[in-house]
Amino acid sequence: MLSAVTSRGAYANLSLAAALRDRGLRGPDAALATELVYGTLRSRSCYDAVIGTCADREVARIDPPLLEVLRLGAHQLLGMHVAPHAAVATSVDLAVDVAGRRPSGFVNAVLRRVALHDQESWIAVVAPDRSADPVGHLALRYSHPRWIVVALAEALGEAGNGMLPRDASQPGGLAQTEAALAADQNRPAVTLAAVPGRSDVAELVADGADVARWSPFAAYLDHGDPGAISAVAEGRAGVQDEASQLAVLALARAEISGQDRAWLDMCAGPGGKARLLAGLAAEHGAVVAAADVHEHRAGLAAKALAGVGHARVLTADGTVPAWRPAAFDRVLADVPCSGLGSLRRRPEARWRRDAHDLESLTGLQVSLLTSAVGAARPGGVVAYVTCSPHLAETTGVLDAVLADRRDVAVLDAPELLAEVPALRCREPNGRCAQFWPHRHGTDAIFIALLRRLG
């Protein structure tokens, strides 16, 4: 899995479940394999710094298969506290399998040096001094690129325009940023979403899940295979982060005058939000149009929507609408983004993006939100949603769209989700909602609700 992620661009969250099934791994074996994959990916840059200190060559000069073996060994030693003799021995055996007997001696020597100290001691050796370089220190300690550390600090109000406050090196100077980084390193529980009218939380709980905090459709599964839950296996529930559920719920809760019969999900694949949206729409007597620019993602949405309310799925580019202007009462624009809000679930994403990627993403996001506003009728409501807290993708996109329009009002999203604490953003006018893993235990989902004025 690590080789597939690093060399072939695979996504661990999509590939690992299939790999476990193919190899017949279940129970503790599956849990161990999952921890080895995700734990190694989450702390990759920290482990690379330790490996580089213990090896006789630069990390970039280590053959990729051996480097993956070393990372796995480092995670067992530093992240999982496996007994050194066991972690080193199994790593050496694996090195023999992938590279032969001679290179395995190199793995043995490096990991024996790694085993001399625990992770906290190694961080004191390999991380920049916190007082001199607080961003570099946090980036190494929590294995995030520097630009992401700064972006989180800006979104949390602990930095501005890429500049950190003078007291950033002091204890508490970047307390919220550090808490967010630490939360990205934790394994999230699986969150289930019952489809309204087809299942409910009581059924999920009866099947082994735990009640969630805020979403009336959510339950948590601390361990085990979600596919073993009857409602999930039968398509009457799915896996969906609680904040994602609440984004859909906020759109459905917003008051509108007049008709409420036509809803649109304009970036619907793979269908999680569309399924919940369709269930809620059915309760209103509304029909959902679910669109995605990619045919395979539209197909996944169609599969998710099977048997849920009245829904029509189409392959369409949201920036070049295939529907009449002002045709919908409610519009969901859950736009493609950097994914910085879901690094707990997709740890490899932090190594695949850089700050330059945001320019093309934000241009697409502005186009999609502009199109979403155009799709809403006067009096209708639009939900702009991203799985990112980056200001360029959240309030920056909102500001860009609002600057050119006088026919849009920003609604108070946190007020519509009043059961959830500490959601309110500072801008624009505190009317947008931002979830955080360290505050809410969810992905870092951003929600803005807009009303199209007549």
C-alpha cells in the first residue's frame, strides 16, 4: 500500500479496504495493517528526518522499496512502541523479500539506531528549535508541510498574511494551530449516516454503533467494518463525516418563501451528500438533480441514490450549466478543494498538494459558486461547502463572488446549526461556519449559506 501511494498515486482510503479483502485480512490483522499504513503516512516526514539522521546517506538516495521498509520500521518503533527486537527483525525479513540479503543489513543498522531513542527524544534532535522557527518545529513534529501549518494558523486567527505573531514561539502562541495539527495525526472513528425515510440512528445503534453528538442522522463506529452494518450493506445508510451531514442539514433548514420542489447538488460524486440531500428532499416533497462533471463519479452518485426519494443523476459540468438559470429552490455546491480538512482520513494528501495548487482550485471554486448562485431562483438558497479551512478556498472565494453581485445575502450558518459550539468564522461578518477536528472531532468543513435576492 505504501508503495502504491508513493509511487503510483493511489489513495489509501480508497485502496486499503479492497487490499484487505483481497488478502482475507479481518479483525486484529486488518486493524494492524491499517495502523501500519495510516500511521506511517501520517508521520512520514518526521520518520524521514530520523531515518536521514541514522543512515549513511540522504533519504532521497535510499532505494524506494527500502525506504518504505524503513518507514514501516520507524513507525513500529516510534509510533506503536513495538519491542525493538520484533520491529527490527520483521523489517529485516521484509527487506530481504523486497531487495535481497545485502540491503537488509542496511535496514538492520538504521533501525537499530532509530531504536536508541523514543519519538519525543528524536524530535528534540531533528526538529528546528521552537523559539527560532516555530513553524518549522510544528511542521516536523506533526509531519505537515510548512505551508499547511501557516494556512491553518491564518484560518485560526493566529497569523495574518503569512506572518506569525511575535509571540508564536512562546507557549500558547500557536496553541490552536498545534491542536489542529495534532488532531490530524489521530485516527478518526467511522461516522455513519442514516438515510431519512430508509433508516434511522436507532437501527444503527442496535447494530453496534454509538450515537453521535449533533447530526440526527449520525452514529459512530469505533471499530469494525461498516459494511457489516445491515443498513450500510443494504444502501439505507452510508459512511459520511458528521460535519458533512450537518452541511446538508443546514441547507435543508434554511427558510425560503414560496415553492420548495427542486433541489440541485451540482458536484454530487461520489454521492454521500446527495444521498442525504435526497432523503431530506423527499420529506419536503422535492426532487433532486445530482450532477457531476466526471461520468464515473456521476455513476457512483446514481448508485448511492438508488431507492432514495426522487432523484435524477446527470453528467454535467457545473461551470457550464446543463439546466435553466434560476431553476432551483436549494443548491448545494460542495466544490473540489485541496482536502486540507480531511487529512486525518487522507494523510497522503498533505504530500501531494502545494500552495501553488490553490490558484487553479480557487478559480474553479469561484466559477462553481457563481454558477450555483445563478442556478438558484430569487428567494432560493445556496450552500457553498469545502472540506478545507484554507482562507483562499473559503472566505476568499466567497469574497470574490460577492464582490461582483448585489443580489446575494449571506445567511447565518452557525445560527442554523446552533446545537454545535464554536462554529462562527470571523469573516464575512461571522456568518459562515467552520468545523475543526480538534474542536468538533469532525473534518474541517466550511459552510456558507447564501440567499439569492429578487
